[in-house]
Amino acid sequence: MRLLLIRHGQTPSNIKGLLDTAVPGPELTRLGHEQARALPVALAEEPIEALYASTAIRTQLTASPLAGSTRLDVGIRDGLREISAGEYEMLGDGESIAVYLRTVFAWTAGELDRRMPGGPDGFETFGRFDDVVAEAEAEGLGTVALFSHGAMIRSWAGARAKNLDAEFAARNILSNTGVVVLEGSGSDWEAVTWMGEAVGGPAVEDTLADGPAGDSAAGVVETDGGR
């Protein structure tokens, strides 16, 4: 199965650099809508058979243009929502963001019992995303587009793809409407591409306003754990 893991378009909280993870969350900015409208052309060669989006408004709005072009309904799945910031919700200071990202990428490195302060642990977080992927695989689908969030996509892909790790996921940005492509099945996944810019290209990209979940987090991985 081929997974297109697509981050939502830009939101006002991305511009402000806030840890905005609760649902339903904010809508898209003008740029965010432009990014979403670029997706059908950017992904025109992908034989997409199903679309899923998280329970956040921003992912559903981002999926809408692609749903229109493919004539596919968007399945809403709670498992695709962003990693909860717990007690750091709606904060944007450097210390709060650092704790959030250290926790997220510690999970990627295998420390799943570590808990986000005031929030979930890695087992719960990755488990709900795993369930959505397993559901799509059980349907016998070939190519599936999953509209999710920056920290969720980066950390889950870094943990599940055999050719990625926590350091890679932390260091490599995922711009708004950036895409990570994985191929495989079950517990055997490989990352095919990790896009360093929005799929619509520079004309609809503003890498300075992707928010903390999309930015490079070099130096936040502090673990001797595995993957």
C-alpha cells in the first residue's frame, strides 16, 4: 500500500508559532487555502483510492479540493489528529515547544511510555494512527491520502519507516501541505519521499510560518533508545 501523509495548509496559529493541537481547531489562512487548491495538480499522477482527514477543521479544508477533483468522499478519523500538547496547549515560548518536541521525538526513538505533560503517552498516540492505516489496508486499497498534522506525521513516519529514525524526523522540516510518502504493509514500511517544501511549490509556500510542528527541531532528540 502507498500512503500519502499530507500535512494541512497554513493556519493563523502556524503564523503565531503556537502549539495549537485541540479539535476542532482553527481554519486555514488565505495562503492555506491556496496551498490546498494546489494539491489536485501536484498529486494528479497519484492513483488515489481513498481520502481520510483528522477531526480538525484545517485538515478537512485542506482535503476538500482534492476530494472535489477525485470525486472521493473524505473519511473523518480521530486517529489522524495532531499530537496533544497537554499542558502546553496554545503556548508558543521556546521552552514549551522544546519539551513538546523532545517528547514527540522520544516516542519516535522508542520511548513510548514517556508521557506528554498533561497529555498522552506514545503508545496511545501512535496506536490511534496505526489503527487508521490498518483500516485502510484491510480495505485492500492501493494508494491512500491521509490528511494529518506536522508532529504526528513526522514522528509516526520516523518510527514506522525502516529507513528513517528520530534524528531524521527531528531535523527535516515538513511544510504546510508537505507530503511524506511511505510504501509497505503491516509493520514493514519504507519512506519513498520526504518533501522539503509545500507540494504547490514556492509560489504557495511560506516556510517561515509553518509553526513549531513543521520546523526543524535539531538537537531535541535526547535518547539512547532505538527507533
